[in-house]
Amino acid sequence: MKFQTLEVWQLSYQISCSIYLETKGLRDWGFKDQITRSGLSVPSNIAEGIERQGAKEQVQFLYIAKASLAEVMTQAMIGKDIGYLETKFVDELLVKAERISAMLAGLIKSIKARNQ
């Protein structure tokens, strides 16, 4: 299975790109660095996990991606509340993130079931 074909990877890739574009002009480098790194971590860990050989390693990296996604969601909500990020952008990001989180949970469950 190639990671690029997974819808969960494609959606997380899109979120990561959108975060970079949305924060391009942001002057708070610390906030910008943190949210872009968290966003970048999600598709990166999905890709790394899928490319791993063993189910245990695959699941471990997918859990890391899920945790990074929670970071992104938290940082986006903070960014909205302090006026760094547009409300519409964050609301759309959160909807997509919830979908990605559910998809990751399903993928983890599937890998675990396949390897019991």
C-alpha cells in the first residue's frame, strides 16, 4: 500500500499545506513554527508508519500522527481565540481534523485486527 493513495494521508497533507499558507504572514515566529511543525508531523508520520514493515511500528507511527493532529487542533483553536487565525479557516480545519482522527482510528483498528 502506497501512503500517497490513502485518503487519510491526502487530507492531512492538504491541512498541512493550508496551515503553511494561512500563517505565511504571521509575525509570531514561535506560534507559526509550532503549528506548522505539528501540521507537518501528521502526514509525515502517516507516511512513515505505512512504509514500516511491522504492524506494531505502523500502529505506533499512526498514533503519533493522531497525537500531532490533536496538537494542531489545540493550536488552531488558540490561534483563532487570540486573533492569529481566521475563524472560518479554523472551523474548516477542525471539521477536517475530526474526520482525519476518525480515519486514523479506523486504520489503526484495521492493522491491529489484521495482525492478531
